Amino acid sequence: MFTVNHIAISVSDIDKSVEFYKKFGFKELKSWDAEDNSIRIRMLKLNDIVLEMFCYKEYKELPQTSKSIETDLPVIGTKHFALGVKDILKAKEFVLNNGICEKVEIKKGRLGKPYFFIQDIDGILVEIIEND
């Protein structure tokens, strides 16, 4: 009956964020800009995942606790979203070779899957995790 419809994030620079997520294969689906440019919205799609991005002219910075998985998980609320991959080592190579991050530490999760985290241009956590 239910499916996940989309994931929403707020960003500081819509154009830079769109370019960042396009590196992972997201394609722009829809866009909308307020006449006064107070808000810009973009919807991107990757397979069955829709990522909705809000960019307010008057935005607030991401809280420091949300920039690290160690400090963010204990705080109530939505934590991150994850991109699944077939091969975690190839994903590590991809993010390093494309300058997405300088260092990657692959860990094995408590539920047995290898993963690592990156941050987008606003510091939003994105998990890269190996699919079953």
C-alpha cells in the first residue's frame, strides 16, 4: 500500500547541490522558483528515489551536531539517507577519484553491512552502503 515517495533536504546553494548529486547519477526531474527568489526547489531522481531540495534565500546553517554521525545519531529526528552500491570498494574509489571527499573509512555496520559516510556541500550526511 505504501512506498517511500521522496527524501527532502534544505541546501544553501541549489545549483551546487544539483551538480553534487548529479555525480551519483541523479537527474533533474522538476524545478520551481518563487518570483521573488525567496525559495528555489529542485526534484532529482535516481532509479526509484526522488530527492527534493529546498533552497531558501534566508537559510539557517546545519547544526554542528548534524555534521558528524557520532554526534547526530543520539539526537531525535531524521538522520541521513543512504545510497546503495554493489561494491563498496568501487564506491570508495569513485568518491575519492571524483574529489567528493579526501578520505574514506569503510566500516562494518552492527547489522553486518560495509558502509561509509560522505557529506554534501552543506555538510548533510549521506551514507554509502553495500546492498545485499
